[in-house]
Amino acid sequence: MSRRAVTISEVARHAGVAVSTVSYVLSGKRTISATTRQRVLDSVRVLGYHPNAGARALASKRANVISLVLPLRAGMHLPVLMQFATSVVTTARRYDHDVLLMTADEGPDGLRRVAASALVDGLVLMDVEVHDQRVPLLRELAEPSVLIGFPADSDGLTCVDLDFAGAGALCVDHLAALGHREVALLGAPAVVYDRGTGYARRTREGFVEAVRAHGLSGAPLPCEETFDEVCGAVKELFEVQPGLSGLVVHNEAAVGHVLGALRVLGRRVPEDVSVVAICPDDVADRASPPLTSVLIPAEDVGHQAVRLLMEKLDGRAVPDATLLSPRLTVRGSTSDHIS
């Protein structure tokens, strides 16, 4: 037999206060004296009262749900996406919010649909493109939003991400400090660049600028995700740059294949080629040898995105741009280059 739910009226009688006072204590809409508030909370605990979620939403005019727009499409590495998603979901629960998942391929129409439904209080969007078609709509929607990524025109938007340009440059800085003069970037699959995805382009720009600043030779090259394609790309790099000794990899799905291709081509890591990856720490740690890497801080970025969204929902001012500084961890895949 199921237990009968305790009502708010019973809580009020138990605490010796009006029903409205219980409501104010639970919603925080009015200031209640500390003594009365504690008496109400004690009655809630003793009686086992659980406010109805629908009633809470109606009273606060909130759905207690946010939407996360995930890029489940070609060129995106699912395990890393799930790290971002897990961080968003777990952080949202700390704020008593659930998460509605949407896919990025729905574009502006999907955002209009979910906004018109009143199902969500706000939106977190991933896979932001340089010229993102969703940006004009986001500026018009009543629901607040936070972008994980930066479009070319971010005025009026709230954006958070790793400083990918800084990450690309930091990898080159590390290789240059070790004496490497010929370097290359194996980046995201071509389709990711073709879509104008912001993080991939910013990494490439940071790499190219740092190569120029250090007076090195080297170029970026898109990298696909199968072993044969990766092996072909690595072979092409050495044909174009026979003296290549430093390699930056910004493609989590291809990291293992890059190391395998170097072995096939008779290149030892790090004795012949130093390799730096931009990837999660677990990917870098599992590699053989463990990879010197710049961390993709999925957990921190997801947490920051939700925190910023909740502050906007509460009417608080937030910074337009939050860029997380890249952090490089040296492991066994890089060493001094001896000409």
C-alpha cells in the first residue's frame, strides 16, 4: 500500500503558521524570520513533506529544466561529448534542474520549437560555428542561453570555452622550447573545418601564429579517423617535411592511430618524433607512450556553462566571455630534439 502524500496544509498546522508562510519559506519569495523558517523546515522534515514539482514550477514560473544542444554528427568524438554532457547534467542537478537533450542538426527551428513549448528555462549550446545560424535567434529569445564555444560575432551572448587558440600555441611553444624546428598539426576531420566549427579553427589559427612567431616551418593538415586515413596523412606529412620532428594532434579519435602510423613508418616516439595532443587526460594517459597533452577541460567547461546560465536565470550579471587557460602536462611523448 502506498503512503498518502503529506499536504502543505498539514505542514502549516504542524508548524502553527499559515499555508502562505510555508509557501514563502519553501520558495524564498519573501523574507521570513529565522525562528519561523526553522519551525517550518522542522515540520517539513518530521512529516516527510515533498513539494510537488509541477506546483513548484507553476509558482515560480519555471520548468526547472534546461536544454543541452549536443552535436551528434560527423567528425565529433562521442566519448568527449559525453564528458561535456555528464558535467552539464550533474551540475544542473545541483541547481535542482533536469536536462533536455537536443541535437545540433535541428538548428534554429529546434530552438524555436523548444522555446515556444515552455519546456525549458534556458539553453546550453555546443558545437558553435564561426558563423552560426542560431546566433541571431538566441539574441531574440526570452530564454537565456550559454554557448560552449565562440562565434565570430559574440556581442550580446554568453560564451565559455577552453582558449583553443592558446592551446594550439602552447603546443608549439613546448616543441620550440625542446629545439624542434619542423612541426605539423594533425587536426580535426575535414568536415569539421568545412562546417566552420569554432574550436577547430581557433586551434589551427593558434598553431599557425605560434609557428610564425617562433620562426619554425610547419603547416596544419585535417585528419580523418580511420587508421588507413591517418596513416596516409602522416605519410604525406613526412613526404612534404622530411625533417619533421614535432607533431601536434587535435583529434581524440585519431590519437592512437597516429602513434600506430608512426610505428609503421619506423618513427620512434619521442626519439624521432615528439607528439603533443590536445585531448582529455584519460586519452593521454592510456596512450603508449603516455602523451604530453593540453587538457580539454570538459568537466570544468560544462560546470561553468550551467553556473553562468543559472546566474542569468536569477537576473545576475555575468561576463560575456569566459576563456579557460590551457594547461600542458608533460609526459613521455616529447623530448629534446638533437639535429
